[in-house]
Amino acid sequence: MAAKTPFTAPVVDALTVRVLVDSRYERFLPRMSHPHVKIEHVGRITGRPESTFACEWGLSLHLMSEKDGAKAQYVLDFGYTPEIINRNFELLGIEPGKINGLILSHGHLDHFGGLQGFVKQHRAQMREDIALYVGGETVFRTKWVKEGGETLEWCTLDRAALEAQKVMPMCCPTPQALEGPFTSGYIERSSFETVTGGSLVVDDHFTEAEREGKLVKDTHPDEHATCYIVKGKGLVVIAVNVGESRKKVEQYLQKYPRACKTVLAAETNLAAVFRAKGVPFYVVLAPDGGVAATQLGSGGESALRQLLSKAGL
């Protein structure tokens, strides 16, 4: 068997990540600084005193990288409804014609609900060969949820409608280099984490559950990550605080400064994403974006060095 050619990830000189849609927006957030990252908050919209940024349950990010003076832009996820992403996209003055591609992290409505309306409004200004990068064919399966004892159909990503708008879905089950970022491909589930609930799907691998006509938990095999390697930045560490007030965290950090970025649980869902079952809980991401190792509880410096070595760091 021939050896596989190692995947070579692109490297960019600079990266800008802008939030288009999130479940919270605070106009008067205090200014923040970080030695490695420039942080800006959307406050008053210049020249638009009658308008304000909007939020809803869901997520959408505008990604812009630069390499040798050339810029590349992507939209990652599209929020729950088209009204919010279209509103914020216009308020930020982003030009549809400069978008290199669209990326969907996984097939849940709070991430693709705004996609069809976003494409409908901006398709005429987009590049002719615009594509939607997804993690796999299973992203197009219908998702079901349980509500009040009933099983209800929740959402389906409409492939035919996308193709009718000349947006070509590109399935990326293996790492895919784009113009700046790269996608992780399927991330092998090798930790203690298990799916606890949420959406349900009809399994297509002829399991006993399917033969009996049962819905099974959605294990999200089409979920993939979007990654950047920024030249000269090295390892980026994010610390997640759970269950403490902003005031208490700020007082602690003043007394015990940290070089890494600290995020409050109220401002992120990272603790839920990584299924943190206690504190401290360490997650090490490999260069390809996958989870290389996790550890619950403190094991000292030697344990942390072992975790980093599993990620090749």
C-alpha cells in the first residue's frame, strides 16, 4: 500500500475573526487588550445612529486572512435566521464579491438556518464558483428532536436549493486546504466523550436500531473544524472560566496574571463543547484542529508536558 502524502497546512501572515451572529451582544463592553491578539467590539455603527447590531441563538463568523499581501475571506456558519446575519453583514460593510467561500461546521439549524436567505440576498454579488464546504454527506440528513414527549422534525439542509442557487456543496471528510484556512476533515472520537442527546437522525449504516425503525442519537460525523496557522504566533491557549462572576475573575487575574486568554462561561459554550465534567479540565488541540488529549484534574507540570507531547508540541 502506498504511503499517504502528509497534509501540508497553509500558513497565513495575519488573521481577523469577526462575529456576525452570536447569542449575545453588548454594545458597551469595556475595551480589552491582549499581547498577541487585537480585540475590537462593535459598538456604535459609524454613520448609522438609528441601527444597532443584533443577536440570536446561533453562530456566524467572518474570517479574513492575509498572505503576502493577498486577502482571503470566508463566512463560517450562518446563524438561526437570515434576518440577523443579513442585517449584521450589511452593517459591517462586508462585500459579498470578496467572499472566497462558505463553510458550515455541522448540520444544526442554529448554524445553517440563515444560509438560504443569506445566499438569496447576496448570490448575485458573489463569485461565480462560490462553494459551501461541509464535513460530509451526512450533513444533509434530516434532524429530529424530542419535545414534550413527541418526536418532531427539526431541520434539513436543502442541498437542491443550494445547487439551484449555484452554490456547490463540497464534502471534506479529510483535511482540505482552502485559500488561507484548512478544514480538519473528520475528527476521530477517541476520548471519553459521548453524545448525551440533542438531535436525532435516521442512521444509514443498517444498524439494529435502523432495522427496527428507530431514531438514533446524532453523533455528528459531518462536524469539522476550520483552522488557521498564523505565522509567528505559535501555540494559542484559551482558558475557560466556569461559574464565576466577571468581577471575581478580574480580581483573581489582577492578583495572579495569566499570559493566556481567559473566557467567561457566560460568553462562550466551550465548556459544553468539550464536555467538561469538573475543574480543572485541560484540552489540548493538535495542529490539525483535532482533540489530541484531555485531562480532568491537576497533575502538575509533568502531566501537562505529557499532554502537550501528545499534540506534538
